[in-house]
Amino acid sequence: MQDIKKRFWIQQTRLILVVMAGAVSSTTFGSWLTSGHLDPSARAQAVLTSAAMSAVVASLLLAYTLRQTMRYLRLHLRVRHMANCDDLTGLANRRSFTEKATARLADAASAQIGLLLVDIDWFKRVNDTYGHEAGDETLIQMANTLIHAAPEGALVARLGGEEFTILCTVDDEKQLEDIAETVRKATEAAGFIYRGDHIRVTISLGLSVARPGDTLSTLLNRADRALYDAKSRGRNRFALAA
């Protein structure tokens, strides 16, 4: 987002300089050509007046154009945000995650990529016991926990429902397991008060490390199988894909 804004202002600055220079220089040159019959003092005055008027008119037109362009930029950024972010949690959505994760896998020449598939345990019970608003608040709190517990530079996303994912660079499987345990403990320790009720949830995680020739689909499939294994062994734990 910041890169888009930076490029926008660089482009607008160049445009303003080019348009201003072109408008003033062309008007000045035209005034000089058409005022040859005047004495030098009057001719200089005419040229300066034309240049000043041209600069003022160009500035007003550029200001209006810039204002309209900024409106379009804000609209573009808003649409981009809506297309790439989950409405409820603000995390990357599945579409954005797929795009960014695929790019990271393609660029990972020497670094290992690890993926954590995170699922809230017994999430339906939260909705059934406290209502869907409490369920939504649980998802928001879960997103915040993942953001703070995930390693720096990790891609955190909500894939849908109560399922989240973290994609990050790791040195080996042991480091990925350490990250999973950190996330699990942070979730287990967290909680929030909703209308007087203390709500706390646990998570199960499926882990997988990218192998040569892996695609995002194969990486997710292995993590999904590992997640199923973690849930079948009692939940509130993680399992590493074989």
C-alpha cells in the first residue's frame, strides 16, 4: 500500500514539473515572438505577465487534476483493500494469501518455507453458547493473537471460517515446531470478556515444510492432513506432516 502511494506522489511530482515547465516556457516563447514590435521594456513586461498568468492557470488546473486523481487513488486503495483483506479480522484473505504465498514459494531460492494451518477447537460451541457476535469477536481476538505470536515477516491470513494460516521462513522443522508451540500457548493463555462471560479457546495446528517441487496446493494439503492428525489426537496440539 505504501509503495503505491509513494509511486503515486513521484509520478504526480514529475507531472506537475513537466506541465508547469511546458506551459510557462511555451507561453513565454509565444509572447516573445508576438511582442517584437514593442520596445524592450514593454516587451519584457509582456513576456513576464504572460509567464505569470500561465503559471497561475496551470497551477489551478493541476490542483484540480491532482484533487480528482487523489480521489481515484483513495477509491482504488479502498477497492484493493476490500479485495485482499478479510472484512472481519483485517488479515489477508484466501485470495491475497494464495497470491502472496505462491510468489514467496517461487522466490525462496535457498530459504525454507514453513506453513502452519490453524483451526480453532470447538468453535461451533462458542457460537451455540454465546451467539454469533461472540464468535465474530473470537475470530478477531484470534487474528490479533496470531499477528503478535507469528515471527516477523510472516504472512498471516484467514482462509475462511475458523481456519487461519501462517507462512514464514524457517531454518528447519524444529524451528517451525517452536513457532507452532508459541502460537498454541499464546492462544491458550489469551481470552476476552464478552458480556460478562470469559471466553477462551484453544487451537490445533498442522505443519508442513516446503520441499523441492512443492506448490502451495501440495504444501497446504500436507498441512491439512497434519491438522486432522492433531485434532484426532485430542486437539490443542500441533502435528508435523510426514
